[in-house]
Amino acid sequence: MAQGNESIIASVAIIAIIAMAAVLLFSTLSYRIASRPVSPASAGGNITLTATGSVSEAPTQATLYININATGSTASSATANLSAYASSLNSTLSKLMIMNGTSIKTTSYSLYRIYNSTSYAASQGIEVIAPLNATPGILTAISNVKGIRISDIAIGLSSQQSASMRSIALSMAMQNATSQAQSIAGIYAPVRLTNLVINSGNGIPPVIYSAQSASNAEIFPGTSALTVSVTATFSYGLSG
């Protein structure tokens, strides 16, 4: 009877060992499956988003809108007087700024007989682009030139400033877009740019306060802002 009990005990022990081995094997397989990294194919894809970059600067350029007016007893004398006034204006400006083909241009010209008179009048519209820091001195100087009237002053960015600001704003927009895309991709970053659309930039003109046509003119240009928007598509994971 004792021998029969020993056989039963031995059988139970063998069954227990087999069961424990099965549990250990199952646990090992389960761990391996659970710890296996997710395939990049399941996380690959594209991200499309819009981002902006903005930059602001103080303008360095002023555009002066000037009218030259002259009269004469004849058409030729009115024209000659107008030419003399224009020459005085050019001479005055050349002492205060660099004169070239883009700094001064004629925007209008007219010659007519004055109503109910035998005299003639001639007028010329002039546009002068000048450095902002030289503008107060220019206003003071040309206010003493005969036949000159300043009709308006516009303060803005020079072409060089605009190009530089646009480049900086675009770079900032791209940095913002890339940062957002990497954040969305998470552990599957870095992302790769696959398509880019540069949307038109929006400029904010400066607020201008000026004492126009005065010998003691003071100009407070404020700042101009430029915002550039981009729509960018990035790929990540296996799709890149």
C-alpha cells in the first residue's frame, strides 16, 4: 500500500513540474511579444500643418511727395520757371542725400493757361525716396526753395529691409512648423519636409506722426511688422 502511495506522489510531482514548465514558457513568450517594438510601418504617415513667423522693425525710409508750381506770361516762360525751381530742388537734395535714378522721379506734369488770365501755369509732381534719418533736414532745406510744396510724407520699409524681414519671418515660420510636426510625431520623429507652400505675407504699416512741411519737423515712425505663413507637409516613420 505504501508503494502505491509513493507512485501517486511521484506522478503528482511530475505533473506539477510539467505545469510549472508550461507556465514559465508561456510567461516567457508573452514577455517577448509584449516587449517587441511597434513596427515603424504602423506609425508612418504624413503631417500637414500651417505655421507663421513674425518680425518687426523700425522703418528707415521716407517717401516725400512734392509739387513744383510756376507761372509765366507765356507757356515757355512758365516752363522755364518750373525748370529753374526743379533745378534748385535737385541742388538742395543732392547736398543732403545720394541722388540716383531711383531716389527721385517725376509722377506728373502739366502746363495750362490760367482761367480768365493771359498767364500760364506749369506744375510737376515729384516723388523723393530719402533716408528717414535725413528727412527732417530735407524738409527744413526744401521748405526754403521757391515754388515747392510738400503734399504728403509716407514712411515705410526700404526694399532691403522688406527682403530681410521676409527672409527672417519665413525662417521662423519653418522652425515653428518643424517643431509642431516633431511634437505630433512624438517618438517617431525626426520628421522630413516633403512639401511646402509659402502663403503671402501680411505687412502692418507703421503708425506715423509727423509735422509735415515744417522747418522743425519731427518724425516718429513707429514700427512695421511682417508675418509670413507657410503650409508644410512632413513625413515620419517608414513612409519617409
